[in-house]
Amino acid sequence: MTTAAPTEARAKSPAFVAVLALAGITVSLQQTLVVPLVPQFPRLLGAAPADTAWIVTSTLLTAAVAVPIVGRLADMIGKRRMLLFCLVMLIAGSVVAALSTSLVPLIVGRALQGLSTGLIPLGISLMRDELPAERLGSAVALMSASLGVGGSLGLPLAALIAQTADWHVLFWAAAGLGVLVLVLVLALVPESAQRAGGRFDLVGAIGLAVALVSLLLAVSKGSSWGWGSTTTVTLFVVAGVVLLAWAFWELRTPQPLVDLRVSARRQVLLTNAASIVFGFSMFAMSLVYPQLLQLPASTGYGLGQSILVAGLVLAPGGLCMMAMSPVSARISAASGPRTTLMIGAVVVAVGYGIGAAFHSAVWHLVLSSVVIACGIGLAYGAMPALIMAAVPVTQTAAANSLNNLMRALGTSFASAIAGVLLATLVTSSGAPTEGAFVLVMLLGAGGAVVALVIMVFVPKRPAPDAAAAPATPAAEAEPESTAPAVEKEPLTAPMARPLVSGVVRRGGVPVGGATVTVVSNAGRQLGRAVSEADGSYTVAADGPGQPHLLVVRAGGTSHAEHLGDGSVARDVDLPAPTVPTPTPVA
């Protein structure tokens, strides 16, 4: 009781959201931190361009491996604890890079920085656990948008520092910002009480790491190694074979790294698929616009600007992403996150269309990038809401981390495809043609359209009826009591309506006789049912309120999942019961 009140107060403080958003922006800055220096690294470090490319590739690889592992560990041992781990890795990597004078230490530092990438999904998961429902939507949208905000703001800041100071200052600045955020998290961010427990799936972690490293190496280095080379083809084969073996293992281990049954739920699966193509759309702008701005005007389509100007062109987009986060939350609250993501897809496609048609002046690209950023801000704010409405509370961090990984895969594919097009479609002087830039922009628009089509197949949120209306002000103002809750029947009972239906399973086997309860966002029981012999159940409402939590009790164990608003179809896969370890007899 002595620690609960301060912890709750910290979560309710506006600084709680601000600190987590700042942490997300700090981590996402690492994406563009070295972009202005990439062409200069061979001269600065005395290394071949093919070798200095690992400064970027190493961060990509460690991030891909770390994100799902950190997410699972966060669900098991604590989200704040793993968030602090990410910040420590960011600081350590920045210091190593700042002290480096040769290639290998710099690559090591960048790899350590990549381990911090899982921080953004951890922040979203902490918000879900700690914030009240009325603040959660806008906070999650802001945290999700921080991924793009940091990337957009990082380029002009890095270009300014690179042009006016020694390149090591970039990494000292990153380390200093990391220390500031670490102190703020220690002071203002509480630990979540949600724990999944269990044993860490080491085999699954190793298998996923091998598959992801093989896939991303083939994608990122295929253009330089040759797409038909033995190395590239072998890596693609290894990635495919190991991924299949990993999926086989995950479906059969009782405590998997990634719960594929939950990930296969239609809402989760389709949202992750849309995240891949949205990741492609977001990164295509970062690849094309800086080059188009910096090409000499003598080409007939280049704008002859400095890298600092190129970064400043993209900076307003980062601010627009942040500004769109509350808009995204409002649309999601009114019409559902599915609608928000679809609107975002349309806006992104329009933005790329503007860029493809008009790119002969700096303001053309400013306008295009701002429109694209607004669409990405809408979509990125809706993705976590879609994921969290379909996964158990105990798997929030892992599910959000997987979604973050899908976005990262999209950016990797964008880098590979755009790199091939811009290197293949060139003028006699070796510069990319205007048609190559337009083609990549059209691919960005096409990716947004594909995401729009995917979201058509995500289940709609039913329109709330009178019985599902929010609690009355009198009910909301009801004083809290330490006495056990007693259900109160309304003066006029509403007609029963279906709330949730589905099948209860454990390890894929139907569970009969399980008690399924739906709880409102005001903490009242809305309905209760018992599953049939085949595991099927249907909970009907017997009181007013909005469904918030699904609680399942079977075999002496309890399991809870967040529902969100509206009627839903929800299959439940119960965790394996914990078997107590016998105490040795002396």
C-alpha cells in the first residue's frame, strides 16, 4: 500500500507520456544519425565503401534480432526494466562510437545502438498497462508516431552537426540525450504490475535470430553481392528453411517466444501485413527526396541544394506526425482504428502522387513530404490500437514488438528495392534518372494502396447501440470502496445482446466448463458464460457499459485479455498451467 499510490500518481502525471515519447524519439534518431556521413566514412576511416556500409547494416541486424526478444522478456520480467536496458545499450553504443577512430569499433557501437530499437513498443505496452482508457488512445498514437518523428528530425540535426563540428560530436550528443532520458525514466516512469512469467524460449530466440539475420543480410547486401550470387541465394534459402522450422517449434513449445496462434488472429495478422507495406512507404520518401534535392540543377531535375536543406525539407514532416497523433486517436475513438489506418493510407498515396507529379521546386517536395507524414502519423497511431485490441494483456509487449519488426522489414525492403532502381536507371553521368525517382514515389503510393486493400479485410467494429453507451455521469462519479464489489441491477434491464463469442482452448485443445466473464471499463461485470464441451462460448450483456476486459477461469487458473469497445469474436488460447516445483525433503 505504501508504494501503490506514488506509482499510480507517476502514471497519471502528464510527464509519464512525455518522457516515454521523448525516449521513442531519442531511439528513432539513431536511424538517420549517420546518413549525412555515409558518403564521407570511407575517407574519414580509411576504409572501402563496401566495408563502411556495415555501419548501417549492423544496426539493422541487431535491431531486428533484439526487438522480438526484448518484447518477450518485457512481458516476462518487467517492461520498465527492459526499457532501461534499451537506454543503457543506446548510451553504451553511442560512447563506443564516439571514442572510435577506426571502422570496427564504430560498427560495434552502431550494433549496440541497434539493441535499443525495442524501446518504442515497450513504451506503448507500458501505456496500456498504466494509463486510464480516456488517455490511452492519444498517448499510444504519440508514442507510435515517435518512430517517424525522430527519423525526420534526425537528418537536419545530424547534417548541421556534421557540417559545423567533428563527426564524433554526433555520438556524444546521442549519449548525452540517452543519459537524460534514462534519468527521467528512473524518476517518472513506474514499473507495470503485468507479468506473463514462464521460461524464456531460447531455442525460438536463436531460430528467429538466424532467420532474420539471413533474410536481412540477403535483402540489404543483395545488390552489392549480386541477387543471383551463391551467397545471396544461400541466405534466402537458409532464412526460409529456418523460419519454417522456427514456426514448427513455436507452435509446439508451451511457452513460445512469439505466440503464433495469437499472431494468426485475423486482426493481428492483417495489421502486421499492412505494417510491412507502410514501412516501405515511409522509408521511400527518405531515400528519394534527399537525393533529388541534392542533385545538380544541370541534370534538369535536380534542385542543387545542400544536405542541410535536404534535411530541413523533411523536418516539417516529423512535426506533422506528432501533430497528427491526437487526430489519429480521435478518429479511432469515433470510428475505430481500422478506419484511421485506411484514411492514413489514402493520405500517403495522395502525398506520393503529388511528389510524382510535381518535384521541380523545393516547396513541391515540402508539400508532398508533409502530406505523406500526416498520413503516416494517422496510420502509425492506429496500428498499436489494432494490435492491442486483439491480444492478451500479458502479451502486449511481444505483440507490439512484432508489429514494430514488421515495419522495420518494410523499411529494409524499401531500401533494397529503391537502391536497385536508383542504381540501375541512371544517366550517362551515373546519376539516377528522373524516371527512377518517379517510379520509387509511385511504388510508395502503391504500398499505401496495398495497405488500404489489406485493411478492408480487417473486421469492422460494430456501431455501439444504446445498451453499449458509456456509463452515465452518476455511475462514473460513484465513490470507490474497499469492500467487495456487489453487482447492481439497473432499474430497467436492457435487452440481452451478444458481447463476445469464440472458443476456449489450451495448447490447441478445446476447454469445456471454463468460466468466461466480460468486464466493463468501469469495472462492472457485463456478462458471464460457461464454455461448452467443444470450447465454444457466447457472452451476452446483462448490464449497461462498454466491454473492456475478458477474464477466463479454467482449472484453477485465470487469464485476462483487453477487448476494446464493441462486440468481438475472440478465441482464447489459455497458457499452460504452472506446475509447482516440489520442495526437497531433508
